[in-house]
Amino acid sequence: MGVEIQSPQEQSSYTVEQLVAVNPFNPEILPDLENYVNEQVTSQTYSLEANLCLLRLYQFEPERMNTHIVARILVKALMAMPTPDFSLCLYLIPERVQMEEQFKALIVLSHYLETGRFQQFWDEAAKNRHILEAVPGFEQAIQAYASHLLSLSYQKVPRSVLAEAVNMDGASLDKFIEHQVTSSGWIVEKEGGSIVLPQNEFNHPELKKNTGENVPLEHIARIFPILG
Amino acid sequence: MASSNEYEEGPGERESGYDPNMVPDSVKSFVSHMYRHIRDKNVYEIHQMCETSFQSISERLFKDTPWPSVEAIAPYVDNDHVFCLLYREMWFRHLYARLSPTLKQRIDSYDNYCSLFQVVLHGVVNMQLPNQWLWDMVDEFVYQFQSFCQFRAKLKNKTEEEIALLRQHDKAWNVYGVLNFLQALVEKSCIIQILEHDKDGLEFTETDGYDFSGGSNVLKVLGYFSMVGLLRVHCLLGDYHTALKWLQPIDITQPGVYTSVIGCHIATIYHYGFATLMLRRYVDAVREFNKILLYIFKTKQYHQKSPQYEQLLKKNEQMYALLALSLSLCPQTKLVDESVNSQLRDKYGEKMMRMLRSDDEAFGIYDELFSYACPKFITPSAPPTFEEPLVNYNQDAYRLQLKMFLYEVKQQQLLSGVRTFLKVYSSISLAKLANYMEVDEPTLRTILLTYKHKTHSVDSDGRIISNADIDFFINNDMIYVVESKPAKRYGDFFLRQIAKLEGVINDMDRVKLE
């Protein structure tokens, strides 16, 4: 599926997005949407709109459902965390399909990510390599989500907690941290090795913008007659 | 129940036969007046006839039978093709409301909508119709689609005749047909561009969509209401993201054409709120439910005589239930108006207390409220086969959505426990809190991460928004609690008091002392 040349690939994804926007209720675009899923996998791109459109068409014509494609959509949705895309997709997949082994495994993985249980997640992921390795960029996406969640919660996070969350240790963890130091402003504490995460409004409450106090001029203008 | 006679009445209620060709005088005068008003574009009179005359004649003469057939009244309206389509639309709506439609009638109603919409889409309609009627058309169209899907999915007691009819008329109420009609109305009316342009001049909204320059409002307004129709259908399918996308051109923070018809206003906010609830944007849901419930509280007395009153009350109750669910999953202190809050406490105060516990009883209540308040989800596909054994699958869609919702509730189970502790401490070590919560430290870390994840939602622009009324951050092994103080609006307070004092002084000045 991977197309080497840039322009035809751009062209076809432009066309599919257009199809979804202009003609979403058309059973004939189903094969295009399926191809597009495979394209998203190989080119490491993502389109929620197109994937939802395909899941809807599967809902309208269940005989045409390709569970292999659905599994790929779900993996891509997992990679989009913290958005709730995985749930959005599940809402459209019939219960009896969700009972199949590959989907049960993906649901368990989603559950672990939703509840911050990274250790259990990586253990379970290791048991399902065949599903996950088929989608390039999976590991990095989950590591990005883990970093995001840690940044919301910690000002300073112990190295061991980070290691568990991103499933790395030793030299590879050092490399990962180094990369984050240069790109995202992480700081490594000299003693203890805890990582100081960049300040944001979620782990530093004083940075939260207080929008409550602004009083519009029109309101003040109303009492000018009284004051005058 | 199915028979070849199209006008068969509902399950054996009437002794005297119904004669579709008998046209009482009041009906003769009704249709000829209506016909004249439509030709003369007297929107107000048409509205009165739809809302009042039609209802009172129905109440008097057609309490449990259909109105006379369209063939019987056609002579009184010059056999006008479009009027006949409109009359049939009302005919079927009356049937659905008072009687149980047969399969054949359902199929015929769909054909009528197709013909009517085709006429409108071809742009040959030069009428001005009341917004209430145009909304009723779209609303009824979606309702009949939903009803058909439910009906079709109940295979168990279908007669052979019905199954044969279903097989034969597989295009009737086909999901592609319904969605494509709604989309066609949106596209052909160019309503999205009109609303974009409206932002500068407010022309469309100013006139409530009516065309005072001699043209027709029908296509534009049907296009507008079809966006709400699409919002609704996508909620019924479980696709909440796309549902909200269809609503995007309408700015629900402002009044608009959607507020010109109370039924539309409520349907819009109900579905918007439900979709945002399923998207986990609880604060948005609470905000909108609060606004509409306050609005209904203040204005429902004016709609007591309206035929939509019962629906209005039902939706009101359902939205209180949804508000209770939203607030249980995402407690907020300052978003709910006092009058709404006191109603909420009356209806669901005790249940909300019980939902805060993380036991089986709590799940039962979440289940109960969700099941009461949710839309009637549908399975849009036709059964793959009509062979034995015939089972009912009309509950499948609802069961799936309920299951997903309860799954989410379960994941948030331990969060209310954390919140209780966070309210009490300004800082606490992980070890100590783990001890109090009777879990080990690694588990506590995961619970805290869950809390952060679930209270920070991703909005429609992809930004992270915190919904937490109580928040925290962790420094290695210490938790520091942050209470989000509601902004004390000193400015507003002083303004109000200044105005009030001035009022008191003026009153005192007026008192003349002897």
C-alpha cells in the first residue's frame, strides 16, 4: 500500500477527505475509505472523520464489514489518546463484533491507558505484538500520551515512574529523556535523577489564567449617571 | 395487522366503519381555506390552521380514525399536486400520533416524503410556510424513520405478508435515502453559506428565515432544520462526533431560527447535550442543559395549549436526568442556576448522592437514568435474512450505548473517593493517602493519573481543558491540592450594589414628610 511518490499520495488523501465531506452517505466510497485506512497506517497519518465515515457505512451494511480494517482503525484511535476517539469508534461497532478476540484485547489495552496503568498496558501489549507491530508509530504515540499525562500531573516525577510509563530503561530511557530535554524543556535533577517537567497550567496552578475578573466597559457605563 | 386495504384503522377500536371518502363540512372548509391561505402566502393564518383548527377538528371528528383520504378532498383544492402532498404529510402525522400505522402505511408515508422533498429540491415551490410546520415535517420525518427501524427490528411476530412487503420495499426508510434527503436539503438550500454570510448582516436570522421580498422560505428553512435532523439521526446511530459537526453552522450561544420553534430549540439542545455527554465534555453539557432548563422553567406556561406541550414536559424531565448524570461524573459548583438546581435536587437529589458511591447500587442508578433519558437508538441496517428463527433485535443499539456508558462510569469509579480526600487536605504524601484509601502506592499513582485524565477533556479544537473543581499536582512523593476558586466577581457585585443603593435613595427622596 505504501506509495513512495509524494504527490499521488497527497492527491488521493485529498480526494478521500473531500468525499467524506461532500458525499458521506454513499456506499460506493467504502473501498476508498478502506484503502485510506491502510494509507493512514503506512504513512503514519490519521483521520478521525474518514474512519468514522467508514464505521458508519459498515453499520449500514454489516455484510461488508472488514474486521481487519476495523482493528486497524481502533489501533490508530488508541494512538490518538488523550482524545476519546477509541470510544467514539466503539460506539459504532456492534457488540458481537467487539466480542472477538482481537477486539477484546484492544479494549483491554484501552482500559489500561484510560486508567493510567502503564505497566499493565505494556505487559499486555507485548502479548499482542502481532496486532500492534502492524501499525508503525504505535510505541511512540503511546509514549507521547504517557508523557502528556505525566506533565498534567507531576511537577517532578521520579525516574522509575517515568520508566514504567514509557516502557524504557537504561540507555534507551536516557536517550528518550535527552530528546525531551532538548525538544520539550524537561530538566533532569542532579540528585535523585527525578525529572522536572515543563510548567503548564495543569501542574502549576499559579499559571492558570484567571478570566473571571474582567468587567466590560458597558457595564460600568450604566452607572455613570449615578456616579455623576 | 397488515391488509391490502390501505385505510384500515388501528387494532379493533371502532365499531362504526371509517369511510375514507366521507368529507365532513368542517374538513371541506378547512382544506379550501388552507389552500387559499397557502396561495396567498398568509403565513399567520396557515400557522393558526395547523396549530389550532387541525387539532380541534381532529379532536372532534377524528379522535381515533384517520382524516378523509387525499383523493376525497382533492376536488376542493383544484387537485393541486403540492397541496395534496402537504395534506398527506399532515394526514400521516395525525395517523402516527393517534393510531398505529400499518407497514403499508409506513411505506406510503415514506413515498409521500420523497415526493414532497423532490418537489422542494427542484426549486419549484413558491410558498411561504410557518416555521412550525416546516420543523414538524423534518422532525416527523426523522421520527418516522426511527419508528420504522424499531418496527423492522421486531421480527418475532411479523406475519408472512409483512415479511414479504419488507423484502419487496427495501428502499422504504432506507438509511441512505433518509440521510441523503436531509443532506440534499442542506446542500440545495445553501443554508451553510447563508448562515456564514448572516454573521455580518443577520438577514436570515432577523426575519426568522422568512422571505419578505416575494420569494419562498421553504427550501432555506427546511435546509436549516435538516441540520438539526442530521444531528438527531447521527445521535440515534451513536456517531456523536459527526452529530455535532452537522450542528456547527448553528451558533447555539445565540438565539436563531432554531429558537423560533420551541420544539426545535429543545430537540437541538437535548441532542447537543447528549452528544457532548457521550464525548465526555461534561462541562459543556452542564452549561447547555442549565440554560435550556432555565428557559423552559420560565416559559413553559406559555406553551400549555400547544400540541407539543407533552413532548416539551417529557424532554424537560429527560434533560434533568442527563444533568444529574453529567454532574455526578463531573461535579461543578457554579454552573447551575439556583432555580434549576433546586428542581434538580427535588427530582434527583437522593439519587445523585447514591451515584457518588462506587457500589453496585450506584451503577443501577446510572443505568436507570441513562435508560430513561437516552434517545431511542436504532439499528439502521435491514435484517440480513428473514429466515427462521426470527428474533427481535430492536434493543441491540440501545444496549451497546448503555454498555459503553456504564463502562466509562466504571473507569471513573474510584475518582469520587479521591476527591473526598483532596477536599480535606492541602497536601499529603502518597504513602499516607495510599494508606487511607487502602491501596498500594503504585495503584494510587494510577488512580491519580486516571483522575487527571478523566477531568481534562479535549475540546473540539484539540485543546486540553480542565473540568476539575478540585485539582492537584505531584512533586515526587507529595501531592499538593489546588482548589479552583470560583472567580469572585467583585466588579459585578459592586455594580449591583451601587445601582441598588441609588434606587433606595430615590425611593426615600420621594417620601414626603409632613
